[in-house]
Amino acid sequence: MTPEEALATIRAEGLGRYRWFEDATNDADIVAIQRTESGWVVFATDERGTSQGRREFAEEEPALENFLSRLRSINSVAAWREKVRRENAPRYFVRELRVDGRLVPARLFRRRETDHGPVDEFLVDVDTWAPDTRGVLDRGIRFPLDSDLEEISDAAAREIFAMVARREYLPLTRR
């Protein structure tokens, strides 16, 4: 693969969020390829612009192939996130407590996207949601390592809805 072929592929596939043989300092969430004294280097940056996954190559062709592979990946993740946002699919989170030695759902939260931004709520009763005015879900999403909330699938949320309707709380069989 030549640089011209790589650029043609980038244009044909509509890929973005990259730096092509230019300085990528402080650019967040991009893939970069650069020429060095000993060859080529390919890396990505995180949300803070910190270099991640730096890989050095002695030859140009493998560097270009690695660059394109990473670029396709970062663009497919971005496309997936945009698709989820557009579909307004709610995200569900559960807080579990230990009761009689078993973890059972204690509180179900959901985040749904609106035209005005995200709306965080918690389940009060069957089909009754209340606003999360204390910001529990927002903090749980922003600081997942400090949170006791776990994101669950739609199927697991439906399982909790059924438990609420029956007033019988059991450990989740799905995640």
C-alpha cells in the first residue's frame, strides 16, 4: 500500500479524526501516523490528547495498514455512538443490594436522550419514573469506578420491570 492508496481509501470510506504525517499534540480521540528517524510510528490519542498504543514500524506499508485499521475502528465506534444517540435508545443502570446473601436489584435508573440533552430518571413503580434530581446516575456515568451502579441490557431492565410488577425481587439472570 502506498500513501496515495491510503489517502484514496480514507476519502472513499469517509474516514475522519486523523492526523496524516503532522503533529498530533493535544488532539483528542484521533489516530496519527508520523515519520520518525528510524521509520514510522502509528498511535491513537485518548480524550485528553495523550498518546496511546504507540507502535513503531521499520517499513511504510505495514504502518499504513495499521493506521487504516485503527482509523476504521475509531470511526466505526463513533458511528455506533451516533446511531445510538439518534435512535434515542435509553440506557439502563441498576444498583444492587445484598439481601439474604443474594444480590438483588434495589434501584433501576435510566438515561434517555431528548432534543434538549440527556434526562436521568429512576423507576418508582410499574411504568412510573421520577427525575434523578440528586444526580446519582450522572455521577455514576462520569465516575464509573467510584459508583455502585452497573449498566445493564434492555433485556435485564425488562426483567426488573417484571420483578417490580410481581413485587418479587430476585438476582438478575441477564446483564
